[in-house]
Amino acid sequence: MPTMNMLQAINNALDTAMGEDDKVLCFGEDVGSFGGVFRATSHLQEKFGRARCFNTPLVEQGIIGFANGLAAQGSVPVAEIQFADYIFPAFDQIVNETAKFRYRSGDLFNVGGLTIRAPFGGGISGGLYHSQSPEAYFAHTPGLKIVVPRDPYQAKGLLLASIRDPDPVIFFEPKRLYRASVGEVPEEDYQLPIGEAEVTKEGTDITLVGWGAQMEVIERAVELAEKDGISCEVIDLRSLLPWDVDTVAESVLKTGRLVVTHEAPRTGGFAGEIATAIQERCFLYLESPIARVTGLDTPFPLTLEKEYLPDHLKIVEAIRASVNF
């Protein structure tokens, strides 16, 4: 089984999808000419031609409007937004058109073939315009699916599932992991389920929930917590819309404690939705308040990035506070 980094796994997934179905197209800013700013689409234009892998103008609203039109006519577009921070000019197209297309037409038409890829999150010294985590904005929108992989194996399987899913998917890629996360990835075609969380580690004292790059941070926190004799159960949500409330609730019923972590700011962050749903289901089983370890309610800073990000030390503090409550 070959070893790939996350970028190579994403490229391999696109290659696989385009080879299997000639209706699959990929496009975005610089996507065709040199594989995009991160090289995720390298060599796809050479292999599949300019009609199926191509550059677009620098206009995000146009990219997604064009993608909606293609998907409505039966194509399977994979549109890249170069940085998730620049998805906001396309917000209207995604929220008011992509998400509502099937509902508005009474299922006569849909844009379910659309997948939107977007690198997101901090950790690359990108400053306020290249580091944001905007997933919670879209989680408020029925009609979309939101998927976030944590490693190369997950990235390929989840991206292939997203491209073939009957609903439009926003696929957020943790760019800090593009080259940092390396692992074995099967060469063959495979898919991982959308909407199912994965328990990556079993434990008895506390449940930790995250997604994307925070899963690596959680692992480092767990190593410290277990030196204190705290047994941690770890869950990678993988999908935020829909999110697997059953798996998280089942874990919290066992452990009695929950810590949720994400890079996005605290107020209105998706951790709030998780905390509310779990206390509704597990209130009488909770041994301590549900804790959130998140980014700060400020614009994403450049020089203070390490202070802003929810690191393993902040998470282990929350674990200890929860267990000792």
C-alpha cells in the first residue's frame, strides 16, 4: 500500500473519480494550469484535458454559480475555492441556490452532484485572510453536507464519497495537514461513510470530540492526560452536516464527560451545537459541564497564532478541569 500525504491522497481521489466517470469536472483559480496554489490538482489537466480540468476567473461567486449550472444539467463538478476564507463572495450561491435547488423545484431538478473543495484552518502563518474555519456558517443551512478529513486515508475515501453523494457537499481540507499528514492509502477505489463519526480511541473517563487538524492536537493532549491516569475516548466527527449525534451521545453516556474542540471562534461555533444536543440527551449522566476548547472571538492573528489556536495544553487543561470538577 503506497504512502501519501494528504495532498497526494486528494489528487489521487480526483484522478480516480475523473477516470471512473467522464461527467466529473474539476475547476477553480489556477486549478488547471499548475494544479492550484497547493498543487492538489497537479497533472489532472494533462491526463483528462482542458475541457475537464481548467482555470476559472478570480470570482468565487462565478465559480459556484457556474458549478450550480453544470450540476443542474447532470455534470459532476468539483469546484475549488482557493482558500476557505474566500468562500464568502460565493455564500449567496451556496446558501440560497446550491442548498435549496432540490427543495425549490420539488425535486424536479437538483445540484446534488456538486462538491466544493476548500482549504481551511490555521497553522501556516497565513494571517487573518488565509486561516479561518468557516464551517459553522454552512452548518446552519439545510440542504448541504459538510465533510472534514483528518488524514490522507480519510481524505481519499471521504472525497470520493462526497463526489458521488446525491447531495451537494462542502469538503473542507485542513491545509496545515496537506504535507504534514502522511499515511498509507490504498490505490484502489474506496469510499468512507458520510455522516458517521469514528471512535479513534476507546476510554472510560472522558469523551473528546473534534474534526480535521484538531484530531492530531487531541492525540497529543490525550498522551498528557493518560500520564495522569485519565482514560480518554476520542471521536473524529468527520461530518458536521449531518453529524453523528448517536455515536457521541453513546460515548458520553459511558464517560459522563465531554470536551469539544475546534479552531473556529467560540461564539456561534459548532461546538455549541454539539454541547446542546448532548446535554439534551445525556443531562442526567453528566458528571461535569460540557467544555469547549476553541479559537478566540477575535480576527485570526498573524503574530499571535499560537496563542489563538486551541492547542494540546489548552485541551489537557480542560480534560483535567472536567475530571476534577
